[in-house]
Amino acid sequence: MCRAEWSHLPEDVRLLAALGNEERIRHIRAKRWVDYPHADRVLRRLNEIYVQPRSERMENMLLIGQSGMGKTTLVRKFERTHTVRLGNNGTCRLHPIVVMLMPHDPTGPRFFSQLLKAIGVPAIDNFETTAPRESTVLRVLTEVQAKVIVIDELNSVLASTARQQRLFLQLLRWLSNELRVALIGIGVPETRHALLSDDQLRNRFMNLELPVWENGDDFSHFVTRLIWSLPLREPSPVDSRRLMQMLVGRTGGITLGTCKAIERAAIRAIRSGTERLDYQAFEHEDVWDGIEAPVIMGGHRRKSRRG
């Protein structure tokens, strides 16, 4: 049963606080969603892309942000919101939102193969003899009623030659025009450069950036809500400016680093019996293993080579 002194926790988390140490640690390591203003803003814009009527000139989006800011997590939440499940067994037969990973070699056949794989079509190994045809891709996407195609790690196209980039961007424009689907590209800030060589495509993309955290009310609320979701049995005084400055400074405002440090500190608090997070909980160096703030280069934040 829940103890009265666990009133600092939400009701559903109090039930978890009654579990044993290892069970609580497993919960802490599990993925969770925490609302925050920047995420709400991005999800609103994604939904606007989704609900727009089909037309010959669809509005597209380029969602950019530093690695570890949670772009893919946001996109997957967006995808889950609009998942269509049919049949008694709950299988998903329609894919109004197709989320694919950009192939490292952005040729047409590899892109089409990765796109079909995201829908559930088996991957193709031999591109020389069995490369998917454009007609096949169009037919399958039409059958699953695709409305939005999300391309994660779009910045991978920058590793190709200028000619390959132009051909790939032409392919994207053709795909959008033929199917009247919206495109959402996901990547780091440099991804903007991938669209510069195609004026028509660039003009159809709205840029939206997921900024790194700064020490302020939004960050403090995010950290507080995250810690409320953890089954620690003692209240955690984490609202101090000193602690917030430490978290922002040591992570560079990167969401992944912030969540990882809090997760490690919470696990340590359970195993040590302190059951709370405060400034001292983050002074242990093992909490920060592998977590480094991005290095500022050329006006942009970049991850250190050691990170």
C-alpha cells in the first residue's frame, strides 16, 4: 500500500514507489513522455502539416535541432497519435504517417527500399536485380493512404556528391507532386544546406527548430515534471537555481544528457537509500560519464569528439 508521506508523487507513481528497488529501477530506465512548451509547439505544427488538404503544392516542414534534443521521440509521438488500426487483432494496415530513416547512400533504389521497409515491406538486399520500381512505391503508398512521409536523419544526404544531392531532391519533389503528400525532414541544423540546391523544394519547406535548453522557468518545469515521474520515496528539492545551472552547464542544454543524468542520479539514490535528488546527488562523477556539453563552433553548438 502507498504510504502517506509519498504524497509528493502523483497518484499513479505512488503505486510504483511501493515496489522493490529493482522494479523501480526498471521503471526509471523505461522511456517516458514529459510535456514541455517546445514539444507542444512542435506537435502543433506537425499536426497542421497532417491536417492540410491534399494539393499540388503541399506545405512541408524541416524540423532541426542538435543531436539528443528528442526530435525522433516527438515524431514517434506524432505518428502514434494518428495511427490507424484495423481488424480484431489490432494490426495496423493503414499508414497515414510513414516514418523512415534516411539511407546512408541516398540513391533512388535505396531510398525507395527504406521507404517500403517503413511500411512493412521486407527489405531488399540485391538492388541490381530487385530494386523497387517507382510504380510499385506509388501503388503501395496509395494503398496505405499515406498523407505524410517523415524522413529522419535527412542530413545524411550531405555526405553524397552535389549531383547525388540534386537527384535526390528532385526525387523528393516528384514523390510529393505525384502523391500529393507532405514531407517532414528531421535532422541537425546543417540539414538546411541540403535544400539549398533546389529552389522549388526549399520554398515549400517551413523551418522549425527545437532549441537547446536554457536556464529558466521552462527548463525548471521540465526537470521537475521528469523527477515527479520517478518513484523516489522522498521529496526532491530540485528547484534551486544552482542545480538548474549545473544541469544546463554540464549537458549544454541537451535533452538526452539531462534525462540520462537524472536517470542515473535517481538509480543511485534508490541503491544508496537516500531516495531523493538534490544538488549533492549530481556531484558524483559516475552520473556524468559520457555526458558532455556541445562545443561552440562557428556560432553553432556541436558535440565534442569525446562525447
